[in-house]
Amino acid sequence: MGEYKIVDGYPQNPIGRTGIVGRGVLGRWGPNHAADPIVTRWKRLDSGDIETDSSNKPILQFVAIRRRDSGEWALPGGMVDPGEKVATAALREFQEEALNSFAMTNDEKSAVLQRFNTFFSQADEVYKGYVDDWRNTDNAWMETVAFNFHDEPGTTVGMLKLHAGDDAVGVRWVDITPDLQLYASHGSIIREVYKRHISKPATNKHVRSL
């Protein structure tokens, strides 16, 4: 968000007052930086063809996790560590929350990283800036960078078994629909991703399930 004001020694929320003074439950005063990976694929029938909705539009899916703190479905994102690149944080958070990398052996982690290297190097930045979050206060707030990683043929991440881990108690592929309800401002970010993909023709390739 750029520069923000300091008043009486405290950073001021650049969007305005929230009604809550102090740092609240956030880890840092001022901006708290997060990374949100949006991993998408086309929903496919058993035949391998892309499934369409009642309007004959291809159905786009994304990986969602159920948050441990609120029970809401959300993007598998998290906080960026000091000195960490945002894109690196996005990959780390996806592995921790959607694949439960903490439970993997070193060999399993190496195999996943090898498979992901090319896929996660092709990121489309969808959003960068302030996000509406229940944890925001007058003096501490959330900012995020959201990246879309799209598996067009569905043969990379699209075929992996998902396992909830870290701050997640559930994980699944979710259809993007007009009535989709998600945690905080994640819904508006997902709608932007959907708009970008639906404007381009999907590649209706047949894929083989593993």
C-alpha cells in the first residue's frame, strides 16, 4: 500500500478506522504481509472432457482449505516470513496447508518439489494490496499478494492427492460459482481469477487419472 501515517507512535490504517485500537491478534504493527496461492484446474468428467455448467461454460475449480480458526473455506495462504520472497511463501503455504508437507519424508518432499518446480514458476499475479479481514485494526492490517497457478491440462497439481495440514482442517477442489462464500476478501480474488480464465477458451484435452 506504500507509505502510511504514524500518529503518537502508532501506524494508522490507510483505509480508515475500524473501531478497534491496537494490534489485536495480528503479529505485527502496521502492515502484515501474506501470500495467497490460487491453484486452479478445469473440472473434468470421467471421460477426461471438461465439464460445463447450465450455461455451457467450463467449470473452473480451485484448491480451498477449511480454516482451523473460523471454520470457513479459504485460500491456502499465510504470512510471509521476514526476508522471504512472496512467491516462495505462496508455494510454502500451499505445501503446508493443502499437501501437509510437515508429514512428508524428505524423499517425498523432494519428489513434490521436482514436480512443482516448473508449474509454480509460472505465476499470474491477480491482486496486490490491502485486504478486508476481521483481524484488521486501526493500527495493524492485512496486505496480500495473490498468485494464480493454473493447471490447464490437469496433469500436475490437478491429479495430486490433497491432505489438510498446518492451519487447515480440511482441503478440497471447489467449483467457482456465483454464490461461492469464502473467508474475508478471498471471494473477490477468486472472482477475478474466474473472470480471467473464462474469457479464454479452455483446452478440452482428455487426461488420464492416476
